[in-house]
Amino acid sequence: MEATKTSEVEVVGYYPGVIGEITQLHAVYYHENWGFDITFETQVSRELSEFLANFQKGRDGFWAARSDNRFAGAIAIDGSLTRTEGARLRWFIVEPTVQGSGIGRRLIEHALEFCREADHKTVFLWTFKGLEAARRLYEQAGFVLDEEHDVEQWGGVIHEQKFVLTL
């Protein structure tokens, strides 16, 4: 979880408070834009906390972006399923005030470089239809749509999509 700096955006690993910042951004953004309920926030908080508590250096990756010394986004790679399904890209989000600035692209590039170095052969992610800016970033990085279906969760029905990248 080492830190690197790219132009004006600093990409760092864990720091105190980042779990709360990621959870809050997910909860607020997805509630305001998609109507997600408390089950989404509690799932993000629980799963992110468990991931970091069980983090294995070299297998897992976790990065937060900071811009002007403030939280600007995050991304993680969960390598626990690499032998069966692949490494999972998770908790990718960029603060709305800095979306479009290249932070998301930098986070994805950083995470995929880690996957190559960790020898993860496949990377997958779950998202849902409607997040078009994120989808463009995934597809530009080489991810392809592999599976999709409707699912009832987080207080509504979403059209869930799985994207996969072979490295």
C-alpha cells in the first residue's frame, strides 16, 4: 500500500479515516443519484472493513487519491479469488467535484499495473447499467462486458453488469 505521486494528485494507501471517507462518498453518491438505501452503505462499510482487516500485501491492493490534500477517490484490488475467478476491482469511486479530471483513469491504471506485477491473469468487476463514465474508463482499459442481469437490491432493481479483463 505504498504511496506514489502523479502530477497534482497523490495516490496513497491506507490512512486513518479513509474507510469512513470511502463509505460516506459511496453512500451519499449512490443515494442521491440512484436512490440506494441503508443496505448499500452498510454493505460497503462492512465489506471494505473486512477487506482491509484481511489485506495481504502482494495479493491485494488499496489506493486512495488525494487532491489538494483532500480525499478525491479510491480503488481496490481484492486478489482473494485470483485462482478461481480472478482479481476483483472494487470500491472504485471519484469525488463528483473532481470527476473528469483524470483521477479515475489514474486510479484504474495504478490498480491494473499492480495486477500485472502481482501476476493476476484476470481482473473482473461488478457494476450496473447507467454508470456510463465509469464504463467508458473500464472499456478504455480493456474490460469487456461478460454478464448482465437484473437484481433486486439496495432498495430497488438494478441491471447488474460484470466486466472482465484478461491481462
